Amino acid sequence: MVYATSDGSAGKRLRVGMVGGGRNAFIGAVHRLAMRLDDQIVLVAGALSSDPENAAASAAEIGIAPERSYADYRAMARAEAARPDGIEAVVIVTPNHLHAPIATAFLEAGIDVICDKPLSTTLSDAEALVALAKAKKRRFVVTLNNTGYAMVRQAREMVAAGELGRIVSVHGAYIQDWLTKPIDAEGQKQAEWRTDPARAGQSAVLADIGVHAFNLASYISGCEAEAVSADLFTAVPGRRLDDNAHVLLRWTGGARGTILASQTSPGHYNDLSVRIYGDRAGLEWSGGRPEELRFSVYGEETRTLVRGGHGSTAEAQRVSRMPAAHPEGYIEAFANFYRDAADIIRAHRSGGTVEAARAAQVPDVVDGARGVKFVAAAVESNAAGGAWTVARYG
């Protein structure tokens, strides 16, 4: 099948495989929905579960041919690399501790990587992946998918254009309530692995949702973390990892800020927000109202900018799919991420290029490593009683 890419050129659909994401796995299904929306990606192979029967049944359920359903990701990497029609990229949607070994296997096989966050559970693994992707000359993107919202892209453009002036403070928050009760101890699948140090890593709440708030704050503001002072705690007695985090940040350029993450805050189903203030104006964005951007110039009435409305920036217009007041949401934003990622990987594999400004819209392996460094620094700071700890990557 030939299709028109988002930049008007023609090419074949990107062939991908998936590791993880079998039946009853929430995030795998979300990834598959997002990658289908623009019909630029075709899922042709998978190691959807470590259980052979579940892997085969999951593959059959979503239309993967039996001979391209694998019970082991290593066998999948070897077999797909040897096929003339093998996958060009792998999508990794497993628990955190498997991200690094799976990504390593596919990079070694010459296959590009699309990996769920966090990039890895340790900084040493993250650094090794950055080095390996560079050595193998492979594209590696990390699904920090909230960067795909049109108004997030617009906020980033406005900051870069100097509309806020000098950046003074940058704040990100991600607040949920689904772990308020000890459902992990009761065996709830999604909760149980996320609070297990062996699979989640050093922190539960930061690795699961805090990295989204951190990445989005950095992505929009253009600031990188210099140092953190963190207080991590567990609200539910007996839980093995933290479920709340309060982190002070010193950003590059002199800005200060906070990252707040909680999974035990009743009344907050999925509350992601970013607030950025300069010496001229401020911007606020919320995942609950993703098509709006609150823009406040000092001394003037606050304006609500609307996706597709008057004053939309070029990038916001490019990734908007519908006219204003025709709602777009989470899946559309995730699909924007996948469309851009597919263009980047496809161009690289064919010897072409995607303009640098557009490629920079998609978080890559270095951005993923920055998130891992943030988590590691916060854990280290917390262990030292909140002492300021270096958080800058590289």
C-alpha cells in the first residue's frame, strides 16, 4: 500500500512489531489505536506476552499472522531482522524493567525503537541505550506522548518566540487517585507491577507519571533540569514504593519550579498540567482541557486560546485534525506523536531527512535519558533528606 505522508511525499507504511501489550493490557491497545489513525503504520509481528499461549491468542485477536507471533522477544528480533519484509521498528510496551534489554536486542539487530516511558529503570542502562542507538545509527523515540497535543505544540512555539519574556518559573503536576487504596497488595495487575521495585525501578510515582509532567514542563519551556530537592513518600501503609512526590527544581537559565506527582489524591482521575511564567506573560495548559491554552500577559485580561482558533501557530495548525470546536483528545495527540515518529524513522531508513525543527518535536532516546536522570536524582535527594542533587543529563 502507498500513502501520502504528512509532509506530502509518498512512501510505504512503516512495518512495526510490538513487544508486550497482549490481551487485557491497557497501554498496548492505546498504542495500536494511535498508530492506526493515520494509516501510516502497519503492525505485522509481535511478542505480545511471555506466556506462549497468551502471545498466540493475542496475536490472533489483532490479526498478526501465526508465524510472526513470538513467545520470546530475542527470537523475534533475530527472525524479523532476517526477513526481507521484516519489521522496521519495534514498539515496546512492557513493564519498566524490560525496556532496556528489549531495546538493546532490537538495536543490535538493526531495528529502530519506539519505547514507552521510562526509558529504563537505571541511569546506567539509559546511558548505554543512548550510546548504542548512536553506534548503530538507529532512530529511537520515547512515547512521551503528551507532546502530541496541538496546544502543547503551540505553547512551545510561543515560549520559543519570546512571548513570555525571560522564563522565571516552570511547574508540572500529574495527580491521580487510582492507588488511594492498596489494590496492588490485592493483586490488581496494573497496580501490582507498578509498585514492585524489581519491575518499576527506584520510584513508582515518578517513573509512572512524574516523568510525563517533567518532560512536558521541559518540552514547553525549553529549560533543562539543573538540580532537584525531593521529598518522596508512600501514603498507603505497606506499599513497597512511593506513591507521592514533591520535587523542587532549579532549571537552566535561572528559572525555578516544581514537579508534583501523586496517585493517592481522591477526586483526581488523571490531572496533568503545566504552568510556565515569564517576566512578561504566563501560560497554563491542562490535560483535562487539552484544546485550550490560558495566556496571561501582565497587565492585560487573561485570554483563552483555542485549538484551531484565531492566533493558532503554524505547528498547532499542522497537527490539528479538525476545525475548532470539533473535539480532539488523547488518542489524536498520541497519533500525532506516532505520525511524526513514523516520518522520522521512515526518512532515516530511506536515506532522507526530516527538518530539524520537526524532528525536535518528538522526544528521543536522549529525552528519555533526561527523564531517567530526573528520577534517579530525585530518589538520591530524598535519601539525603532533600539535599540539592545534580539532575542535568550529559
